[in-house]
Amino acid sequence: MIRVLIISDFTESFSHKLLAGIVDYSRRKEQWIVRRMPPEYKAKIGIPGVIHVAKDWDIDAVIGQFEPTDDVGLFAENGIVAIAQDYKKKFTTIPNITADYIGTGRMAAKFFLDRGFRNFGFFGFNDVCWSDERCEGFRREVEAAGFGDSFYAYRMQEIAMVWHYQRNRVREWLQMIPKPIAIMACDDNQGSNLIEACHGLGIKIPSEVSVMGVDNDESLCNLGSATLSSVQIDIEEGGRQTAALVEKLVADPAAPAEDVVLKPVKIVSRMSTAAFATNDQQILKAILYIHKNALKKISVSDVMAEAALSRRLLERRFKSVTGKTLYEYITDQKLRHFAEQLEETDEQVINIALSMGENDTKSISRRFKQLYGCTPVEWREKQRKNKSV
């Protein structure tokens, strides 16, 4: 039986998802004993104190958020496996739980570029590896598209202020940057803070400022009316890979140990990015209406009434902004929600369709296959198989 101590901030969903992956892996072999410790307590007792606790509990491996100044070499000296969860800096002496931060930033930038944005911002921390690299990936993609001169980064915050932000400074930055603008926040917590700051200034989200976070922390992303879009990272799979690494190193401490690299999976789109870069307020109104009502049965006529435009004029202006017809856009949004329900619930296809106002299951299944290349049932099986690998 392996005993693991996890030092992480369990007020955030990242730690819970990582733990879920570790527990899932352990249950396939045997039930591990997993104990938790808040980073604040680790800071109080220091690494020697953590080792004392670990020995008292017969801990085999410690997974934790460590400061760059922490003497993590003490773990190996005491026969304990140590793995660092990226916090400020990556370690060279022990393996890290890290991620494809550059790729995550690129994914967010491509999303915004596809929506016609020409001004871009990044809202993150100063001198923190995961924030810095996400910013770098975002900036590189923007520069590659020719908009490097329209990139505005706000990185005046210290990681110690993770639950607080300097409101006046942030407001000054928000008032200074051109609009409409697409902003990537380094994580969902900072994305939530950014939305709050915009509301305080009367800045419209998403028509003036479009915001995306990272990690898809649903408790944060679904706060308020301007729900936060986010890059979903495969954290649970990272937890399983971390558990496999722990198992290997406990069996053979001299075994080669590479970093665990979490991958960005997809963008979960919510209201904070339900806009395109356009000054056409009637089209923005139509887009927001579609996003707000995608779970209902809506038609082109409903959108026409909302935008107060003739069908011909609305169709022409809508396609000019989005690159799609009204019907195509409505269908895409509806099928995206349909796919999310397939992945996240065990509801039968017919029940999901009915809950979205779709009485013709064959019709939505046919449209789903045209967009995703497989039937809803096949897609669900594929997603679950990928998660179990």
C-alpha cells in the first residue's frame, strides 16, 4: 500500500481534479492512503517539519506546491519521493507536474483570432512560470497573425495576491486598452476578477471585453451573469500519470523520472466570449441572444425579432461578421451544448434532445454526425474511452 501526502490549495478545483485522477489510478491497483496538507501549514513548519510529519505517517511520496527556496533535496535524503506541482518555478532536481502552457496560450489566441479580434490582452501574475508561459504562447500566436503591436499585458500582480487584485491599477489598465479586445486570463480566478473589474467600470462583456480563463473551474466560471469561458486542461489524466510516476519511483527511487505534462483539451465557451470583434451592435445582440437561448428551441425568426432586422439584411450582416449563416451558427451552438451533455451526463440521447426543445431525435443526431463525424452514442463512448486511457 502506498501512502501519499498532497500539499496543495484545495480551495481550487485544480487540486480536487488532480486528486481525483490519483485516486482513480490507485483504485485500479489497490486503495492508497492519501493525506492532505494546506500550503500555509507547510510554510509554517518548513520542509523539515513536513518530513517529520511524513515519517510519522509513514508517507512514501509527497506531492506539493513548493517555494523555489524550499530544500526539496531533503526528501530524497529521508527516503521520500517528492514531486512538485508547478507553483512559481519548475524544479530541476525533482519531477514537476506541469503543463503545455505555451500550447494553452496558443489555443486561446486562435479562438479569439477566429472571431475577428484585432486587439489582445493578457491578465496574469508576475514572474510565475505557468502565467508567464501562457502569456508567451498567447503572444506568439497573436504576433504570428500580425497583431503583435496590438498586444497589452498586465502582469503587475504577485502570486501572493492570488485572492486579491489591485482594483485601481486594474481599472486604469482596462480604461487604457483599446476595445473591443480579447483578453486571456492566466487562470479562472483571475478571469473572474477581470470580469468583476469590468462590471465596476460599466465595461460591457463580451461586446467590449471578451474574457477567457484556464482550468474550467465550474464553480468560478458559472458565477454571475457573464459566465466565464475557459480552456479545459486534462487535470484528472495528469493525476493518473502522477500516480503512475509515484508508483514507479516508490518501487525504484533511481528510476528515470520525467515531468508530468498536462494537456489543453478544448475551450469551454460561455457568455464571456459570446462575441465577435465588430461594431455592429445589432449583430452582437443577435449573437448574445443565440448564446443565451441555445438550450431552447429557437429559430431564425426569433433572432430576427431580437435584432429588429429583415431576414435578408440580418443574414448578410451576420455572415459578414461570423462567417456563418444564422442557421449554421444556431445549429453549432446547440450541438456544442448537446455534446457537453453527452460527455458530462448519463442521460439518454432522446432525453437530452427533448430538454433542448428538439423533438426530432433523428434530425439532431443527423446534424450531430455531420458536424462531429460520428453518432451521439459513438461520440460519448469515444470521449469516455479517451478519459479512461
